[in-house]
Amino acid sequence: MPSYIGTATSRVDGRAKVTGTAKYAGEFGASDLVYGAVVESTIPKGRIVRIDVSDALRVDGVIDVLTHENRPHMAEAPGAWKDEVAPDVGSPFRPLYDDIVMFNNQPIALVVADEWETARFAASLVRVDYERAAHATDLYAVRDTVRDLQKPFKSSKPRGNASAAYAAAAVRHEAEYYIPIEHHNPMELYASTAVWNGDGKLTVYDKTQGVQNVQRYLCSALGLSSDDVRVMSEFMGGGFGSGLRPQYQVVLATMGALKLQRSVRLVLTRQQMYELCFRPATIERLALGATTDGSLESLTHEAIAVTSHYEEFARDDTTWADGLYTCANTNYSHKVARVDLCTPSDMRAPGATTGVYALESAMDELAVALKLDPIALRLRCYSEREQGEDLPFTSKALRECYREGADAFGWDKRSPEPRSMRDGSELVGWGMATGVWEALQVPITARITLTANGHAEVACATSDIGTGTYTVMAQVTADALGLPIESITVKLGDSTLPQSPVEGGSWIATSIAAAIGTTADAVRAELLRRAQQMPKSQLAGMSPDNVTLTNGKIVSKQNPSHSALIADVMRHGKMDRIVQETTAKPNDIGKYARNTHSAIFAEVKIDEQLGIIRVTRVVSAIAAGRILNTKTGHSQIMGSVVWGIGMALHEETLIDHRFGRIMNANVAEYHMPVNADVHDIKVIFVDERDDIINPLGMKGLGEIGIVGVAAAIANAVYHATGKRVRDLPITLDKLQR
Amino acid sequence: MARTSTAARPSKQTIPTQDKISIALTVNNVERTLQVSPWTTLLDALRDHLELTGTKKGCDHGQCGACTVLVEGRRIISCLTLAVMKDGAKVTTIEGLAANGALHPLQQAFIDHDAFQCGYCTPGQICSAAGLLAEGKAKTVNEIRELMSGNICRCGAYPNIVAAIQQAMGQTGEKS
Ligand code: FES
Ligand code: FES
């Protein structure tokens, strides 16, 4: 029987995706379907004095216009709007709740018409008078209003005395780094189709990373009972964190369907998606003090990130060094400053992507000051234990990442002086950085239905947002039941399936693999129990641990000639199927730090006259335990590296702060890497055996691939040019200034 | 097409939208007639009128390439094309590439090379690549990269997309 775990198995949903049959949220129809279009505020802050929808209503084909004045009932209490991943502090945004405007492009009306072009046209006829209030959207302008978190992170206790140690250190580096607002920009537009089922019940097809989260949220916010709403998301055209929380279009579409008692589809425009959520702009200050041989004596990392006025969103940027470097004196602080924008959100490795960019840029600058090779500095400070709580790691093969990454890159041929390497008219720069992320696991439930014909269905309400969940679920189930992968059907993205938290944080693959494992154990135990009831059973007296399932049989491990055909067992038991469902919780492994690690090496080539920067090569060496699927896993890391290129060189949301309005809310002027921007990317999974973290020794891959990439590129740009740009993205003009 | 009645509302004069125009399209070798407004794009005609949702909308502004289809064998951006402009034309969408259940070589190559993650840009990438192959211009990896740069993949599958296109071109994948 082939084993699928650990192999380069092609996506089981690949055919659906390449033939156009995979259906996304805005693609479901209904015979009574009508279309919505959103009207947005044109001021960043204030109050709606008057909203005139009369012209919109006169448009031939318009059915209704919903505003705060005529919308259906919704919950008043802010708590009713808190979803599973809402910030603890603050009150979530309630679309069309009242006349208050909290950010520019806030949705203030929903036009519903028989065609979407009509709805869009009518939306342009809604007239609004406002009372404006003073606003601020620039982090630098509100920097002096910065405040401590109302709900501080657990992990940021100071160690030793960082400022005294800094003052006394032989070699010091201090600098400020800046990461602008970035937007997720998944290729699929945010969309919801709320299908009115006639009996007052709704099926809502939604673009989300968590169908059960959305389902509970809709019930709570709109006062529906749990069996009134089913939320579906079998395919999602990218999330990257933007679909962790329910987005406003699902509320509007559902409200429209409730009010009109018919099916409503609402697809946002690309521009509207810029006011859903974003990665917060962050200022990072690093102060590093070291001995002349490169031992870290003092490490201060302070971050100030934006949040909205109505919620405190914060992810820790500042404690990542604890998983990487030994240092006796540290001071970490993460603070927020409020601006008149919507609440920021998680975006690929939140906290780490930004914080480690700053940390690893600063480490590079320290290496320059010490005249030390950047890898040598990192090895000098290498921590064998997590520093914050002084814990051992379940595993940490970061040394192997440095070594294998450096070998593959050819790092030993680097000449350390800036501007010392060239290729024709181009300056060549080589830079490196470290990455770190958490290896998380969450409680999740899997159901397996094994039928007598040798087919199995595995089901869970989780999502596949492109991460490969369908495929890894099929692989793990096939191995556990001893079936070919073609005999496995995977069901996910349906709120009526067994429970799952939102898909994010790199926790789903590991968690669902564990749940499938325990569920398959239950299937095997049940089959064995039934087999042992058969006359003259060859398996009498055996325990479930003594047998495996393979090729449609239950087989004794000790004596493979002792077996029973699963089909016979079921026939004898007069069953056509066995159904088992179990929940796997993170196993209690005691006090360990659980992390993934990486080393990233980047080559840039820069036209000396024009300043054009190309990232010609990236090597990413990843330590993430056992890799479930090397093919889809490779794609996750490669895609993350592309994100790192975008972060380093392209991505920046530009706001005209006079109007508090985003200027480049489209995918042409918000620059993202395109095919020609991406050259060689080599992904290495280093061998990292982890017998502690979970039975499969897995850690998750969704986030680790982006962490450190922007720093490696920024360090390469410095090496090429001798110019240190500390505010991202590194654009041509910044090299000239 | 009959419109949903708006007569139930107060009798103020309605603001008319646009009169429908009848057009014919040969989509994936099937002749279709449809009634569309002048402002309806080819993309919306395919997705909303013909229920061919394999063609994707990622921006509606000609910036992302998700809506790429083949018209008379040439790749075009269907969100920047009004349906009425293509009356009588022959359109091929992602749904029409596989022949008799056998995947088009590009479709198979995209699966083999894992040239996607979420799959949302994929129909556009594949149609664009089919157009690229027909153009016969791209010879090197850098030319493929350049000539595929109108199709954004936020999942960042670019190197695999290039490898898949090379496979479909019958190249070895070694060339750079
Ligand atoms: S939808 Fe047509 S180019 Fe983006
Ligand atoms: S596969 Fe997700 S955007 Fe390309």
C-alpha cells in the first residue's frame, strides 16, 4: 500500500480548479437571485445628516435600497458582533447600524436590483449629506497619542536591564524601521450569495476562512436561530488572513435576503475591498548592544502599530528574538496608535512578518558594525532554549537551515564589502535573514464514513483557502485506512460539518491530521470489534494497536496472514458503513516552545544608473518538522517568498491624509509582484525530526515562508549599494535620496 | 427579457436603464443567443447570463488578467470588452479547453507543476498561456515571464506557472 504522507501528491481538487468547475462564493445562482451594490461614505469621520435614495429607487430594475434608516433588525450590543477572532478590546463594526461614519469608504447603503449593473448605476445616484469631524490617518501624525495595550501580551516581561547594558556595550546599533499599510488583495473579490430557501432558511455562500465562525456571527448579529443559516465555502480564492473575520458583505447580503425574502448576491469591487482590513502600518525601533565578538548584551524592540478607534487590534511584533537569540537584557514593548481607518487584521504571519523584518535588518546592521559575517553573528547568539520563559524547543533545526541554505546559495563566495560584487552594469547584493513562527495546534473534529465498497469520506467544517487542506486530508485518511487516495472523498467548507476553528496561523494541517488519526483509530477499533464477533475470527484476542488497515483488510501486525476482509466484516455485521467522529485537542506535551524556523538568502541585481532592483535568486531553507505534502508545501513557501519580494520592493497602501482616503485602491497602483518580478526561488525543507510536538512530528507551513524574506532582500540591497533603506518598500527613489 | 416590475412603488417617473440588444456568441463551440445591455461586459455576459463562471473577475478594470478568455483564438481581457462588441464572435473559455473529457496539455501541466494554490487566477492564467502558445512569441523563460505578467497570481505560483507552460510547450524545463 503506498504511503501518501510526506510525498509530492498533486492536489485532489486540481482538476476542478483547472477546468473552471470549482465554484467560489459569488458564483452560486438561484431562480430568484437579485444583485447588490454598496454605497460608501466619502468622508473619513462624522455623521450622515441626510441620505436620499429617491433617485436610486426610481431606476428601472431597482428593488430596494437599505440604509441605517430602514434596515432589518440587528443586535445592538457590541458583544453580539464579536466573532471567534475579534479583538478582545473594542466594539466591532456593525454595517448600516447607525448614522456614524468611522472611516472613509465605509458601507452606508445597499442597493438591490435585478441586474448588478443596474444596482451599481443606482448606487451612484444615492445622495448623502454629512457632518464632518476632524480625522487622522497618518501614523506619524498620531504617534504622540500612542498608548499601551489595554490587553497586554503575556510574553513581554523585561529581562535584566536593557538600557544599562546598551549604554555599556562595546558595539551598538540603534535604528527605526517602518512598514506601511499593506493589503491582502486575494484575487477573488469578496462576495456572498445568500440563497433564500423558501422556508425562511438561508444558505449563505461566503468568501471566508471560517464557515462556522460566520454562521455563529450571523445568528448572533442578526438574531437568527442556528438552524436558520448554513454557511458554505468549498473554495476560496485566497484569504491570507483577510477572511478570518466575517466581512461586511456577508451581513449586507444576508440582511438583503431577509428583508426581501429572496436570494441576494453581493460582490464587492476591488476598491471596496481596501476598506475591509489590512496589515497595520508599524514603526519599529531596535537597539542592539553587543560585545566585540558579537555576543548580544542588550536587545530592545519597540513597535507602534495603527489600530482603529473602535477596536484594539494588535499582534506582538517584538518578542520574536526570544526564539532565536540569547540575550540577558531585553526590553520589548508593542503599543498602538489609533487612526480613522477600519480595524487592521491578521495578514500572513502577523507580528512576525513586520517585527522580524526589523529585527533581522538590525542584526545585519550590527554584523556590519562588528565586521562579522551575518551568519556568524547569528550563530554566535544562537539560542538552544526559548529565552522568554527559558523553555526547551520541541525541535529547532535552525543551524541546518543556515548551513543548507548557505550551501545551496553559495554564500561562501560572498565578498563582504558593500558594492564589491557586480554583473556587468548591475550591482550585485547578497543578503540573508532568519525567520521564526509558531507551531500551533487547535481542537478540531473529523468524521470518517467508511463504506463497505471500500470508499471513505472524511469531513470537517474547515476551509481550503488554497493551502491544500483537501489534499492533506485525503492523504492522511488514505494512509490511516490503507486505501488508495482515489477512494477518499473530502468534505469541507460547510458549517453543518464537524467543528473547526477558522483556518489561519498555520494550524489547520497539523490539527486536522491529528483528528483524522484519532478518528481512523476509532474506525479501526470498531472494525476489529466487529471482526472478532465473526465465527473463528483470526483476529481474536487482538487489540486495535495490534492491527492495521490495508488493501481493504484488517491485518494482524505480527502475523500478516491473519486478517479479515473489511467488506466481509461489514456484511457479517449487517452494516453498509461505519461512521466515527472524534475531536483532537493539542496534546499536553508539557513545557516546550513550539516554533518553526527558517533561513532566507537573497540575491539582488541593481542597475546602477536607474536604480531598478531585481530579486534574481532566493533560497529559503525551512525547518518545520515533517512535511505532509512536499508539493503543496513547496507552493506555500514559494508563494510566501513572492509575498516577501512584494513587501520588500512593491507593496504600500498610499493614503491621502488630507482626505483620509486610500489613493491606490486597485491592483495596478497597489503594486504586487507579477511573473516578471519573480526569478529563481529554491525551497529547502531541512530534515527536522520532532518526536515531541505531535505523533506525526508536523508543524505547519502557512506563515513561516514569508517571515524574514523582506529583511534578506533589504540586506542584499544594502550589500549591493551601501545604502540602508529602513522604510519599506525599497523603491528606486529611496536609493537615490 | 422581462424586467422585474417596479410598478409597486410610488408612481414617480422611473429612470430607465438601457434597452437590451440581442447578440449571438459561439462559446466553446456552442452557439448562444443572449439579450444584453450595452453596458454588460463580455465577462458578466459569460458569468451571469451564460452561467460560465469558470472565467473569473478579480478587478473588473483590466488590471489582473483573471478574466482572460480567447476570442478567435487570441487572448483578451473580457472585463474590458463589452459583450455587444463581440456579436458573432467565437469565444473559448476555460470550460471549453478540455476536449471529450481529456484535459488540455496546459491544464494537465498546471496540475503536474502545482501551478496554483487557491485556483482563482488559474482559468485566466491557462487561457492566457493558451493564447501565448498560439502567438508563438515566447521562446525563453524570461519571455514567458514577461508575456505572462498581465496575469496576477496573489498566491505567488509564478515559477510553477512558467514550468507548466514550458511543459506544455514541450520544453525540458531546463532552459533559462
Ligand atoms: S477582471 Fe479583468 S483584468 Fe481583472
Ligand atoms: S492560485 Fe491563487 S491567485 Fe493564483
